Amino acid sequence: MTTLYVRDVPVELAETLKERAATAGKSLSAYVVAELGRIASRPTNAEIVTRLRQRARSDGPSATEIVEALQESRR
């Protein structure tokens, strides 16, 4: 495991994190590690764009079908 030090954390932010950790029944360290893990597991915008570009586009509805569905939903 690596130790991570975070400097210049505003007092208000530290208090909020402490309160949330207590509410979750966790230590501050365990809570922050879980939150950092959640953040790190999310794909970046660049990764999302890459995935979308790799998708086959022939499976979905045509532009005409989309426009017709939108027009129908507005009636």
C-alpha cells in the first residue's frame, strides 16, 4: 500500500469528509480511500469518446427514425 498525503485541504472540506465518514461508519482514511476508488474507476471523457467511436453504428435507428420518434412524442 502507498501512503498519500494531501496538503492544503480547506477546513470546511475536511469537516464534511469527517462527518460523511462517521455517518458511513468508517474512519476518515477508509472513507477517502473508498471515494478515491470510486472516482478512479470512472472512465475519463477520452475513454468514453474512444468507446463510442468503436461502437458499430449500423445497429441503431436511422436519423429519420429518430426525428420521427421525436416529432411523434411532441404531439
